Amino acid sequence: MQYWPAILLIASSCGFKPQQETASDAASPIDAIADTCTPMMTACDGRVVKTCGDDQHWNPALDRTCDFTCDQGACVGASNVPLADIATCDGTAPLLAPPAGAVVTLSSAGGTHLDCSPNCGAAGVTRIDAKKKYTTPALSLFCFSKISLTGAAQLSVASGGGPTEAIAFVVDDTVDISSIVSFDGGAAGSGSAGGHAGPGGYDGATLTADNGHDGQGPCHGKGGTHDGPTFADDWSGGGGGGAGNATVGGFGGNGSCVDGDHHGQGGDDGGVCGNASLVPLVGGSGGGGGGDATVNGPYGYAGGGGGGALQISARHSISISGAVSARGGAGYGTMSVDGGGGGGAGGGLLFEAPMIAVTGQLIVDGGNGGLSGSGPGGIGATGGSIAASGLSYSANGQGGGGGGGGGGRIRIVGGNATCTSGVSPNTSCSTSALPAVP
């Protein structure tokens, strides 16, 4: 397997003196570099650190193979997966390069795996299993020799939410995504279940016959309340709060009963949790449930599921010209006196490689809140906008709308890491260099 390494400044932590590089050196593979070099200079040849010997020639006896990869003349690490396990992801791993128009589905049925139709990139290969599963934090590791999702080949999660754990892809060579990868949380429906989360996220609150049903997760949206007289139908429900992640969700709106003498209070937002590094790798929390105002059945509407969590760590490069998303799901509601469900929060997307180019879209928007008699639920965080609260009653007989979900996190780690205009919400993205390892 060929890589395009660079002669780079030597990391001072290794005890070497910085050496001068040239533009031609920085773009040349190791076999094109002049045979002579400065003693103790280092260079990257794929995942191998080359070191110049005392005789001013590259000394094979000093080669060091990195567990993850080489960057800036030194071994660097990846996140969330032990380096010893990362080292086992090599060129013998499965290829994920399905043909144009293929459908790739992440499923948990019979163990966490990918189903590919018509195939995963090699004739007869229609399933790729996770290599290892961790419990703290909950994460499944997939190893690939290369990823190429092009020609409208789509990767998404099985209906019903798929795996509950976050997903890490470690890739021995390059990653090229010009199609769609979706780790979105599910929208709540008219049934009893809340919206299912994407992998590594948390489900929304379920349909309720009372009040105070919170979504799941560390930044869950709080449930709306309901209020009314004993043994009577004159009740009102407040909307569920939107879940939070990198940013807060919106509050649920307040509801008023038909006579105007009882009011359901909207649920609080889910606050802010997690950290910008996405270590540990977690998705978004679930939206809160609306308060029930229909005493002859459960009509406090369900919250949306949180967006999932995906890490892609590649030894060579990552190129994204398509769209990768981990949106929060929408809460449910109807034009009634019952409270709408809160939106789920956006999830987490982490990309790590020596070279990263993003010209497409990276999206971790929050889900919208469910509507109620007061009007639409709050819009989830997106673009330059924070999550909005659900509308409160403007007349009697109106329930409160659900609050919108907060935005998730995007982390781009590499030598040329840049947050581009294609990220949403605008403030969701952060960057850093790959961390050196001893």
C-alpha cells in the first residue's frame, strides 16, 4: 500500500533538533527523496517513522511502525479506541466500496454489523461485522482497508435505531465520501414509542397519560406538566423540553385548558453536556414528552431521539464532498390541548487523519419540537440559530408546543483541519492536530 508522506519538522518531544524542510520534500514519497539526509531527521512513510542514521542515509534498523499513523515526523494516536486494537486494523481488513446506488445499513440484529446490497465492494461480501465492542464507553470498532462511498451509495442506520452504542471506523488507507452517510436520530411518531436515537445517542420520551416524562441521556429534555380539575375533562398540557448537547435545547411551551383556569407548564431544556474533543464518543440526548390533557387516553406526545455518534480515523486521508449527518429527531404533536414532544439533540461526528478535505456537509442539527394547539414546536438548532422554545397558548384550549433540540458536536483532527462553511450548526465544529504518542 502506497502513502504520500512528508519530510516534516521533528517533534521536540522526541528529543530531536528541528530540521529545515523544502516544498519539494513535503510533497514527495519516501522513495523519491534524496538518499542523503541530516542525521536524526525523521520522515513519514505511511504509518512508519523513518529516521536518518549517522551516515546521512535512512536507516531501516531505526524504522518505527506506528499503531495508528505517522504525522509531522512522529507517531500520532487516534481517539476512543486502544492503540493496541487500532494497530490490528491493517490492509487485510474488509473493503467498504459498494457499487453505485448500493444501500449499506448499520444493524444490531445478530450483532453489530453492516449489511450491503448488492455487496460491500467485493463480490459475494454482503456483511461486515464489527471487530470489537467496548462497554465503557459503549462503542463498536469496525476495521476497513479502505472506504469509498461514491456514486449515490448510501450508508444509514436500520429502522428502529440500529445499535445503541457509538461507532468507530478505523481505516488503513483512504476515506472518500461523496454520497450520504446518516446517523440521524428518529422522529417521534403517533404511536407510544419515543423517537429512537442514532447509534451512541439516547431515545426520546414515550407517549404519556400524565406528565413529567423526560427524555433519556445526560442532557435530556424535561417532560411538560398537565393540570386540570379532578374527575373532569378540562385539562391542559405543556410541551416537552428540547434536549441539549453542545448547546441547550428550547423550553416547552405552556398550555391552557378550555376554561382558562388550569395551565400545563412546558418542560425545561436539557442543558449542555459532553466535551468538544468527543472523548468519550457520545451522541445526543432525547427530547422530553408533552403533558397529557386528554384524560381518557395517553396523548402527552413523545419526544425525538438524539443524533448518533460516528468516528472515522484514517491512516492516510479523509475526503468528504457528500453529506455526513447526526441530526436529532423531531418531537411529535397535533393541533390539540395536549403538549407536543421536545426535539432530540444533535449527535457527534469525529474525523481524524493526517490529511482531511471537507467540501461537503457535516450536520448535527437539533430536531424540531412537536406542534400543539398553540402552534408549531420550536425549531431545532441549525445554521446560525440556536434551538427555539415551543409556542405557548395565546387562547384557551391550546396545548404547548415542544422545544427544539440543541446542536451537537463536530471535531476535525489533522494537520490541515479546518471547519468549513458546510458545517451546521455554525458553532458546532472545532479542530486540533493529531496528538503525538510516545
